[in-house]
Amino acid sequence: MSHIVTVQDAVTAFADFMEPTAAELDAIELEMPVILADVDLLDAQIITLDRTPSELDTRRIRRARRRVLTERAALANRTAGRVVPGGVA
């Protein structure tokens, strides 16, 4: 007869080293304006999925795209030549 048992060790074995390092958290913090701009763009696009976009929707998407491009350019300028310990970013 085969007994069914839980795999508790396998589930909790990864908890200690699965946390992000300080360097990874710093990289995420540095990229947060780009992430938020991407979320705004996705929100604007999702709104128009089930209907024909109005002029306001078109302007909202265009503004969100410009913000994404601006934030990506700013991120590229901030990280140009920057050395992050641990090899992140």
C-alpha cells in the first residue's frame, strides 16, 4: 500500500534563497517609473478592447505611449555607465 504524504520540505526549502537581493530591489526601484508608465499604457489599451476608441481614448493611449518612451529614455540616461554590484541591471 502506498501512502500519500505531503512534500513539506520541498515547499519550504526554497524560501530562504528565493528572496530578491538588495541589488535586485535597487534595480526594481530604479525601473519603477518605467513599470508604472507601462501599466498606464496597458490600462489605456485595455479600456478600448471591447469598443471603438473615441478621440479621448486615442489621446489617452498616445499620451501613455509618449510617457513610456520618455521614462525609458530617462532610465537609459540614468543607467548609462552605471555599475551595479552583483551584476544586476
